[in-house]
Amino acid sequence: MSDETAYEQVRSGFVALVGRPNAGKSTLVNALVGEKVAIVSDKPQTTRHRLRAILDTDTSQIVLVDTPGLHKPHDALGEELNRSALMALRDVDVACMVLDLSQPVGGGDRWVAAHVAATSAKRVLVLTKADLPSVVPIEKRIADASGLLAFDDVVVLSAKELFNLEGFVAVVSSMLPLGPRFFPREMTSDQPEEVVVAELIREKVLWHTRDEVPHSVGVAIDEMRYDEGRDTTLVHATIYVERDSQQGIVVGSGGAMVKRIGTEARKDLETLLGTKVYLDLAVRVRKDWRSDGAQIERFGYGEGL
């Protein structure tokens, strides 16, 4: 790399994505980056880490800060996730308030908007899921959302259909200052590898278990090492739940559910790591861990990471 390239000035900065749970923040991040860096599901509290993903172009480097959905907390974990999301608004260049276009604007959105309004960053209203049907005309949804606070710009898009992602990039990059690239151009996320591995396993639990399980699931990586002779990454992980009944659901009859979770997770892990993967999963009970700050920190959720 030449000195001229190394010190090239581009539009670079940090862009926080904040909003209520299931607004489509993580799906948008994955679509923008072009690969899976954030897990997704239709369950609240899917995102538990404040993830930074890097979108690099020839003229800009946008560091996307994906945050847990802001919600009314019911336990210490919920409080920690809210704290993490609100901290993401500090020292960013652009604050994007993400709303689901198919859903009406509510009190939760107004609460989020009040926090966005308190920042000194540029503010962009991002209306996602434009591909979904709505009983209310899109113009009415846009007007209602735009009335939450004074935004510097509005972007309507569909991450699922890759609609108007270039519009989002153009709007956000124009608001960033000129400066150096913060990360290597080939880098797509700053998440530690073990965190990504744990999250991909948790994602499969969210997809396949009933409503009483997802909030109670945490995943810890007990051991992860590469066996050069076998060209295989060995991963030993534990899925933690809060109740004996939840353990039975995750294990499944004759171990069928945990086997299914492991099989699907292994496919994603092999794509992530670029090797064969041997995945060993245990399922254990740790009662009421979501109310225990030490356990939340152990899992690395919120600011615990």
C-alpha cells in the first residue's frame, strides 16, 4: 500500500442504528455489508451486543453500530441492553432512527425519538420493510414518523429486497466528515470470533424453540481451537436456560432438537471460519441468570463485552 493510499481521505465515521425491537436493524446491517455479521429472528432481544459492522466503498467507510432494540425492561438484562443501545448514540456522526414501515408509530417510538433528539449527531429517519403490505398508505406512515422530531433526511428501503440500499449509503456518507479509514478495507465486523460463534448458535435456538424459551437463552463458548491436522475447528459450547422445562425443550425428545440446532449452526460456522467444524453442544440450567449482573457480564451482553 502506498503512502498516498494509506492516508487517503474519504467520508468516514460512525453511524448508530437505533429503534424498537424487530424494526429491522440487524437485517439492514447484513444487507449493507453483504454478509451475515448480525443474527436475526422475529423474537425481541435478538440483538444483545453492540455490534460494529464496516461498510467500505471507494469513497467512504461507514462504521454501522447495530444496537439492541430499545424496550421497557423487565429484568437486569433488559436494562443492560437499553443502556448499551443508548450509549451507542454517544460520539457518533449520524444517528439513524429505524422504524418498521408496516407498523404504526407508537409511544415506544416517541421514547426512542426523544433520545435521538438529545444527540448532537445528524439524524436520519430510516423506514424499513417497504416490501411488506400495510393497511395504511405509505405516505401516511412517512408523515407520522417524520413528525416524531426534526430529521435531516428520510430514507425508505427494504433490506430483504435490497431496495434503496444505495440511497441509504448516499445519504449517510454525505453526512460524514472527511478523514481516514478506521478499519482495514476487507474487514466487515469488529466482533471477536468467539462472540460471533456463540451468537450464531443462539440464533438457531431462537428459530426453533417456543415463545417461553428465547429470552432465557444464553450461549457460552467453553473451548474453541483449530486442529491443523484435521483442518477442523473444534467448538465446545453450552446453551444456558433458566428452567428445567426449558432445558427439556432445547434438548428435545431423544436429543432431536439440540441435534437440529447443532447441525444448522455448524453450517454457518463452517462458512464463517472457512474450515470444517466439529460442534459439541451441552444444555444446562442457570436459574434466573437474566437478573444476575455477573452472569450477564459473563455472557458479554450489552456493555459487558
